[in-house]
Amino acid sequence: MRFYIICLMCILICLSCVAACFGQHDPQDPRYQTYTAMQAQVKQLKKLERREEAMQVQRQIIEQFKQYPDFQEECAKAQVGIGDYYKDKGLLERAITEYAAVTQTYPQAAHAKAALLWKAWCELHIGRFDDGATSLQGVPECTLKMQLYGEFLMDRPEGIAYFAQDSRYQIYRAMQADAQVEELQKAGKREEAMQVQRQIIEQFRQYPDLQKECAKAQVGIADYYKDKGLLERAIAEYAVVPQEYPQAAYTEETLVKKASCELYLGWFDDAKASLQGVPECIRKTILYGNFLLNQHKLAEGIEYFTAVANNENNDPFLRAHALTRLGLAYIAQENLDKALETLNSCCQRFPKRSEEAKYWKCLVYAKKKMPDEVSNIAQELTNAGSAYGPMALGDVDSRANNHADAIQHYREALDLARSTGDAMLEGDALRKIGQEQMRSGDTAGAEATKRELAQRRPDLFREIYRMTDAEFEQYAASQ
């Protein structure tokens, strides 16, 4: 059910975009200003889970604007919202009545098609199959229409006639298989999901209309191996997508993921070549910048990150990331004053995205022999619930060879990283715990942490230990 509800939501969004083009209004029109304020009130009430009050405002919109021919689309949208309210409460008969009001009163509105689709949804869910089939006949061809035919009408004459077209039936089968993959993945049955994805490719690769679905399945297969830490196998699976499905929408995403695996393995030239086929985007910029730093191309990296950080058209997250990496490049050059200036700039310009910059400021202050500054920043981060705080204190202890204190702080960082779902910091904390255990002579503890890292972050594990797929599989099997 979740699958086709998502599809319905997507359709509604598309229809809303059409509606926006359908009724253009003068922003200075007092009527439009009043409508905009009322619609903003509806959104706010829904956000606060005050759905009944939101529905009452939608009724007011209809009463106030139904007299104006140029506000019929807005009234239709409000009427759909009223139908949605009753549908979400499980009052499907009442919802059907409200949706029917849209098609009857505003038949030319873009939202009328959405109302008809929702009406069919409700009718089919309460067993009114004849009514549901009739409603669906007026709905333009879309994924959800096909899903409803398949789930409720497959064995009825309407469904048999609908799926008489072989390509349509194959598309539906592919949709069902994809839904099965999603359910298996949610249940944690990744290998079974991957086998279904292989079946999707074998069954549907011959159909030109299903190349996107096959490409998606191929990406899923590669993701399976990547998440298992078998990066060489993942790279080989990712490479199939641009080779077999060059026109599919997944090509760029695939090349970025492929480059990520190549960077973890230290295949820098291959990673650079993969990224050259990707248009500028956040993940490409992050990976390419990391490539420059890993290759110690500091001058080139400084030029690259400066350009990214100063481009006001870039996403704030990306600009903050670029400033942080720019600071790291200056640290690598031992240009500590410039590094501090850059990291301070990140904190001032992007305060909501400055945790990592503050962490690296701790390193700069430690190099400058300013322990009070380190403690102050680390405490600030810890108070904010950031794993970077105890991580910074652990680094101080590590440099002073206070292994027990360092491990304690890194474990605090590990707990915070896990509580916030930060896989990157979780892996980094495990790596540092293992290093301190090894330095303190606790080889058994270090080996246990190594196993945990291999299980939780196999990609980082592979980067640290530079194992081949065969070596990693052998190691995992031995534990």
C-alpha cells in the first residue's frame, strides 16, 4: 500500500504544478493575497497536525472564492484537500462524496483528475469494484492507475482488458517485482532482494520501456556488494549501468558510487576518470575534493575548494564543506594562521553547518599549543550533542599518549555518533579506538574493534587495510 500511496502523492504534486501554470494571478490582486494567506494557514495547521481546522479553512476558501471564474483551480485544490481529510480518517464513503464534488463542480480543473484517482482508490478499497473501474477509465495513464488495476481488478473483465497489451502487463510485473525488493530490503533480507533484482534484469531487459527499471535493479545489485565491503565486485557491477543502460537516469548516480568505491581502494586515477563523466553536483564535488587531498595536490585543492566556497549559487552545505576542506589543505601545508582564518570563516558564514570546522579548529589550536581553546570548543560541541566534541578531546589525549582517556573519549564519540545515525563519525571513532588499543598493548581489544569496524563500516575498513575482495571475504569468514 505504501508504494502506491507514494505514487499518488507524486501525481498530486505534478498536478499541483500544472495547476500553478493554469491559473496565473496578479500578486497585487487583493483576492490573491487573501487566498495566499488562507492557504498558508492550511499548511501551518497541517504541520501542527490540526487537520480538522485545516479542513475548515479549506471550506472557507471554497465559500469565499467559488464565485470567481479565475479561482476555480484553487477551489478544486481545496475540495481535494477536504476529500483527503476524510480519506485519512478512514471515512472512505464521505471521502468519495467530497472527491466527486471536484469532478462535478470543477470538471476542467487540473485537480479534477487527481480527485478522480483518489475517488477510485477509495471505491476499490471498500469493494465497490464496478464504481472504481468506472472512475479509473477517466484517469490519464499513470503508474498508479496500473497499480490499482493490478491489485483490485486483475481477474475481472476490466483488468483483463486493461492488461491485454503485453507491454503494459510487463511494466506492471516489473513494478510488483520492485515492490518485492523494497519489502525484502526493509526486512533486512538483502541477499534475497538482490536475487530478485537479478531476476528483474533477466525477465525485462528485452523490453525498451523497462530499461530504467533494469538499470535501477543493476544499481541495487552493486549497492549490495558495496555494503558488504566487496568493493571490487561493486565497481564491476556499477560499470554495467553506463555500458548497458547509457540513457537511463541512474548513470550519473552510478558513476559517483563507482568513484567512491575506487577512492576507498586507492584507485585514484580510476576515480578521477569516473567523475569526469558526471555533471557538477554535491557528491561529485566532495569526492573530487577528497581525491585532490588524498593525492596531496594541495595547491590544486586550495584553488578548487576556494572556487566552490565562493560560488554563491552552490548549496550552503557544499560551500561549508568546501571551506572545511580548504582549512584542511592549509593545515596540511602547516599554514595554521590561514587554516584558522578559513575555518573561522566557515563557522561565521554557515553556523548551522560548522561542527566539523570547529573540530578541525581544535587541531589547529593543539598545534599552536593553546589547550584552553581546544577544551572550550570541545566542550561547546559536546554540549550541543555533537560527537566531534569528545572526538577532539580524545585526539588531545592520544597526542599525549594518555591511551585510556583517549579511548574513553572516543567511546563517548562513538555513542553520540550512533545516537544521531552518523555512520562516518561512527567509523572514525571505531578506527581511533582500535589504534589506541593497539598503541596501549591491548591487542585483543584492538582485534575486537577491528572486527566491529569490518562489520559496521566495511568501506572504511577496506580503505584502512587495503584488502582485495578475496582477502576481505577470507577475513570476514574467519571471524
